[in-house]
Amino acid sequence: MLTNIQTSATRPFALRAAVRLAHLRRCINRSFAAVIARHERHAARAALYQLDDRTLADLGICRAQIEGNLEDLAQTRARMQQPGWH
């Protein structure tokens, strides 16, 4: 009889702990994804600014559009990482 009470009492605690750990894991994953995305944007920005104007024109952008295009790509990536995106 006592073992049944202990088991039923520990289940909600274990469930709450599992849910909290899942939330923590999701938060950590999102933080790492944000850091990685920021580093990738920085590397892309540096690479694009090192290109000459003719090469940028071949890519279809001018130097003034680099920041805007990188911001658009960052927003697209953020939407793609949201749950349920397919």
C-alpha cells in the first residue's frame, strides 16, 4: 500500500522535472543556434565586403544591399527554425 502511494506521488514530480529539463534544453539549443547564426552572418558579411564591386554585381547585389540581404536571410532562417515550419 505504501509503495503505491510513493509511486503515485513521485510521478508528478518526475513529470514536472522532465518538462522543466525539456524547456531548459530547448532554451540552451536556441541560444547556441543564435550564437552560430550570428557568427555565420559575421563571416558572410566579412566575405561579401572583401569582394570587389564587379563580383558583387555578378552576384546581383551592390555593396549597399549587403546589410539588408543579410538581415532578410537571418529572418528567413529564424522562421525556418520555428516548430511546425515545413
